[in-house]
Amino acid sequence: MNSRQVTAKVKGVRDDIVTIQMLSNADGTPFPIIKNEVVHICPTRLGVEGRQEFLKAEVLRVRFGEADVQVFESTRGVAIGDPVEQTGHMLSVSLGPGLLGQVYDGLQNPLELIASQHGFFLPRGLEVSGIDPHQHWAFVPVVKIGAKVRAGDVIGAVQEGRFKHKIMAPFGLQGEAEVSWVQEGSFNVTTPVARLKTDRNEIEVTMQQQWPVRVPVSEPLLRAGNSKRLFPNEPLLTTIRLIDTFFPIARGGTACIPGPFGAGKTVLQSLISRFSDVDIVVIVACGERAGEVVETITEFPNMADPKGGSLMDRTVIICNTSSMPVAAREASIYTGITIAEYYRQMGNNVLLIADSTSRWAQAMRETSGRLEEIPGEEAFPAYLDSSVRALYERAGLIENNEGQRGSLTLIGTVSPAGGNFEEPVTQSTLRTVKSFLGLSAERAYKRAYPAVDPLLSWSRYLEQLSDWYSTHMGEDWVEQVKSMQKLLQAGEEIQQMMQVTGEEGVTLDDYITYHKAICLDQVYLQQDAFDPVDASTTVERQKALFHELLGCLTKAREFGDKEEVRAHYTKLTGLFRNLNYSRLHSPDYRKYEGEIKAT
Ligand code: ADP
């Protein structure tokens, strides 16, 4: 089909949902159209300065001779009878060198470029290419003429900042193809660098490829057996003690952070993206208040990367404010995931933070409402659960065509209204993810940061990765961590009791347990994001600290009265906290270590 052919006309408009009527083919039947295809609505009423606008839309539902499409822009001025062009493509992103460091909207429009040319808001109907077509990249092929390649095989590489960006054979390539021509040199992403000959035809390969966002990049490669899916077998080390030790997230795993407003969600996310042991970070800021999103884009580029340079050099931000059209908000998560999968396929460890998936689900709810679908709980569509599951299933550990491992870890935040975790989006997410870091307003109020509630949170990875822990942290690690979780629980119960009876109402033993739990909380769980040393604790240091603290908390000790108990644990807590603030093996560190041993 000609990519600029008018094949339908507008039949009805309701907000951003437009019903289109298919025109007839030469043989008298309606033009074919498929779900998720992208069409352009071309309003006859011209835009500013008499410009013809092309409003991008995605087909949501197809009926005989008709389709409902969702427009990614305002439908102001769209009239019955306006022509509609089909593109023959699904909603796609451009994958290639030049993605890192970019800030995109949900449809991969580069926001900085647009801001410099048009001010902060993208004029309606304007499309800007996701990858700069003017930039040149030095392409070095790794295949020779005559080589056989399959989908996802590496055919060459370019240097993208500090990364070797692999150029792979098109993910949609069927079967095996022969390299019939290849060239080395400096080119932009639209110049052919190789030609591949298949049974049926010969295709030109450039450094960029288009991929439909709703289909996982890895799907055809896994299906054809070119790549493999593996079980996550090691933790994603975040250097946040509470996460790594108590509620770990696997590399290639999934986690959820629900956060009532002000509980420290933003700080926690930025700590995770900064310090986690990953190569690339993709942030999807989806539909929060505009101010917050602006904060994300202005703060991030200035953040120093613990690995050297600026954090932005290895980050991609997808950013939609709640003032942008709802459809683009819904698409933004898929755009982010597809980019993350692309870098995973090269063998990188990628972290995707989606903030917040509640806004994404609300966008889905609005669309479903406009399509008059049968609503489920709280008017969310009945398929909410399966959509959430399908989203998180795109995380995972894979072995790529070259036998290298790549991981995509997905952390989604949810923002339940009024902190009510019973609402459908939080519930669906909890059924899907394997780690839950429940931020609590109460802990934030007490300034116990990170304000993750240890009694509410859980992680299935502690058990699942037990082999890793026995090898790297110690034979009994998982058991020891669990015993410390029990201590926290016991401490909480005693505290509740004391609120009723006062300190006199509990036994000396209970009073000791209570103080041990507080000590564990203050020394180990709480961590100061704004202290240059305490902000990030390596896993080796966590191991040493954990064993040292465990020794102190399990050592048999006689106390005369409650005052002695309090004095002892207060002193111990103070020493450990000073230790946490001291550089490893510095004179201060040794001093506090010595004092702890003597206590
Ligand atoms: P939210 O995004 O949930 O509204 P923020 O992440 O902006 O909340 O946190 C609110 C404030 O709490 C921060 O400005 C900071 O003072 C404090 N805070 C949050 N997390 C930490 C932390 N890990 N360490 C120290 N202070 C923190």
C-alpha cells in the first residue's frame, strides 16, 4: 500500500476517539485495516499558517468497514468526512544509536529539540524523528559478504558515548539471510550499511530499525531460538541496605513501590537509578503533575554518576505530564520498555523505572470508558490484570544471539489514592511483581528513611536467589536475614503493648527485644541519602555490617534493669551510626569498630 493513500474518512468524533469509515477498494470491498495500525487524520480545516496537519492515531477496534481510532493529539476541529490516511505500520519506535541521553515524550518525540525549535509544547500534527538523522556514527562491520545471519545477529557496532552499540540484523527478519553487501565508515542512521539476501528478496539494513512498541523486541528472537530466556539468578545490587539485604530485587526481576505523597518516592527512585549496578537506566515519567516531571528532566542531567561522568549519558527519559493527551500517556510505558529491551538485547543490564503505573492504568481506563467497554472494578477495564501482567512479563534475563546475558529489571511505582493498597491497580501489581517495597507515610513522618515499611514489604527473591546468597554472603545468610525480620516484628508487637501498658508493663526480656529491634532499624534499615558515605553501601560492606550487628544483637548479655538496657543499646546504635558515616577502613572507621567490639 502507498504510505500516503487516503483509505477512510471520519465518521464520528468523541473526545480523542474517532470512528472512521473505510473507503472501498477498486474491487468494491472496504480497504483492509488492522488493530494497532497507525493512521493519520488530515483535518480539512487547516492549522496555523495554513499548514496541513496530520494527526497521529492508533486503531483500537475494527468492525466491518469501520474502525475506532485513538488520536494522540487534540481532536479540535476534526470534522465528519475528513480524510484518513493509513500508514500500514503499527505504533513503533526508532531503535538505533543516539537514544542515550535523550528526553522523549510518549511517542518518541525528542523534547529538547522541540523545545529549542517550538517552545515547550509540540505543535499539533508535527512529527520529529526520534533519532537525529544528521548525526554520523562510525560503523565497523563484524560480518563479511557471504556471511549468514538471522534476526538479532550482530552485523557491526558503533561507539555511542561509553557504550559499544551493536547494530543487529532486523528483529523481524524471517529465517536466515546472506550478507550480500556491507560497508564501513561514518554514516547517519538512514544510510544503508549492509544488504541482506533472503529466499524471497534483498533488504537494505541501516543503523536504525523501527519496532512496534506493543510487541516485545525479544519475542521473535526467542521464538526462533536465536536468543534464550533464563531464570534470574543474581540480585540487582542497589547499595541500599534495606533493599539488598532484606527485600532484594533480582536482575531481570520485577518490583513495585507504592508511595503515598511525600513518603520519599522520588528520592528512593533517584537513589536506585544512580547507584544500582546496571549499565543503562530508562525512566518513564508518566502523567504525574507537570512540575514533578520538569523536576525529573532538570535534575537528572546534573546528577553525577558514581560510575563516572553524568548519569544522563546512560539514561533515556520518557516523559509525559498529565496535561498531555491520555493516549500518549498510555503509549509511553511501551515506548520505554521497547527501548530498554533493545539495549538488553545487546547484552546490557538495563533498569526501567515506570512512574507511575497508576497513571498508565488510568489512561487505559479513560480509553476503555470512551469505547464503552464493559467496566470491571472501579471502572477499570476487565483486562486490567492481564495488561499489568503482560507489562511486567517484558522484564527478564536473556541470553542474546552471541551468548551474552542481558537483563531488564522493571520497577513500577503505584500511587494509590489515599494510600489505599486495596485499589485495583495496586492489587493487580502485587499479584504480578516479586518484590514489594511499601513506602509508609508514618515512617516518613518519623524521618526513618528510606521510609520503606519492613513489616509491610516482602520479596520472593530472597528465597529464589538463595544460592547466590550462600555463595556470596555466607552459608546461613537467608536464615539470618529472616531471623532479623522476626526481631523487627517482635519489636513492633512489644512497642504496641507498651503503648497501652507503659514501659513498666513489659518484662525485662521484652524490653531488651524491643531495643534490639530499634537498634537494627536505626543502624541497618535507615540510611541517609544525603550523606556522601552512608548514601551508598556496597554489598561487601553490607555483609560486614550485618554480621557485626548480628553478633552484637545475639550475644548473651546480663542487664540489671531497663535503664541499663536502654543505655547499652543507645550507645551501640550511636557507634554503629558513626561507623556508617565513616569511609571504609578510615581511622574513624577503625576507631568505631574498636569501640563496638569493646561495648
Ligand atoms: P515524594 O516523592 O514521595 O513526594 P520525596 O522523595 O520528594 O517525596 O521526599 C520528600 C522529602 O523527604 C525529601 O525532600 C527529603 O527531605 C526526605 N527524604 C526522602 N527520602 C530520603 C532519604 N532516603 N534520606 C533522607 N531524606 C529523605
